Amino acid sequence: MGQTYHAKTMTHEDAKAFITYKGEIRHDLGEKIIPYEIARTLVLKGPTKVGVIQCPCRASKEHGCTPMDVCMVLGSFVDPTAKLKPLRYLTTQEAVELLEAEHKRGHVHTVWFKDIFDGRAFALCNCCKCCCGGIEIMMKYDAHNMISSGYVASRSDITNTAETASPSQAAGCVGCGMCARSCPFNAITLSPGKGAIVDQSKCLGCGVCVEKCPKKCLKLQRDPTKPPPLALNELF
């Protein structure tokens, strides 16, 4: 069990709230939404310390994405990590700025837990689909190592089904394909005359497509069938 990982996809706003919150939140995710069918209560502590290290996924690639220093180590895990590898301490403002920059690059915020760390959050990563080992394993082997943010993307200019979208309804979407190309989970396709179609069963609610859409035709909405979001303002 010490080798199993769990990651929670986060929206950009939830990631910023998480990195700036200083209290303790208990968040019971429930058995049915936990990877590997492990029921646990996650104890999230707003990090009193934040450090950033080189992303091992990007560093392992011959032409890995830059910048390399984008993996945030959280709280009590910062000082021990600094003894093992190069680490730069961040102020809260610097951490938020890093999140902002990675969000604009179209990268996914994921908070990581490991059972040998008592199920506590130890890292907040900013994952690109071309380098991230977690995303690669998930997409290639259908491994459930990441769970949804609790949101799904949908078209803001039409009802999000192929049957109801018509060319006139899809006037806001120009079919540029930016959303489909940027989606880390292959959840968006383009339909002739209808534009972008979101497969919400594949969508993990990262919000990358919302940021990348030049026409602002996409939005995130809460999906009650998905795991609950880490919306901190609702948990304390």
C-alpha cells in the first residue's frame, strides 16, 4: 500500500484557496470515489511552509516542459525534502504567483496524498499532459490515480449535449479546437457545425479549457455525481 498514490484535481480558484489557507480541514471523500477503493478521511492542513522543487516528470523527459521548478512541497514535508534535494522556499505570494503562471500555461493543479504519509497532502503539482507521469499512466492504462475536482466543463453558450446543439446555438464557438488540444484528458471533441462537445464522463474539471478558450464559451459547473470539490470556504 505504500506505493499507491492518490491525486485530487483542483480548479485554479480552489488551488489558490488551498495554498493560502492556514487552518485544518477534515474532508471525508467516501469510499466510492477513492482510487483503489480505499476509504479514508483526508486530513488537509493549510501549509505553514511551501517549497518548490524540480518536477521529476519534466526532468525525466529529453525535452521536458519549462520551467522545471513547479512542484510544490507542503507543510511539514518541506524541511525534510530540503535535506534530500534542492528546494526553494516560497512565500505565500510567490506560491500563488507560481499557480497563476502555470494556470495560464494550461497546466493542471493536482494535490497529492500518499498512504505512508497518513493520507495527508504532501505536494501540489502543476501537471502538463506531455510530461506528467500520473496523467500518462491514467490515460494509457485507465488507472484511477486521479479523481475529479468535483466540477465538469460545459458550453456556456449552449446546452452541453450533441443532440441539442445546433449551428445557430453554437455561434459563440468558432471551432478553433484550442480547448480540445489543451484538454489533458481527451474529454473534448469538435463536431462540424456544432463546435466543441464535452464528454463529461471523461472530464476531471481542471478548468484548462476554460482558460484557453479565446471566445470564453466554456465554464465549470458543479457535478453532483463527481467527488466533492476541495472548496475550503464550504468546509470550515
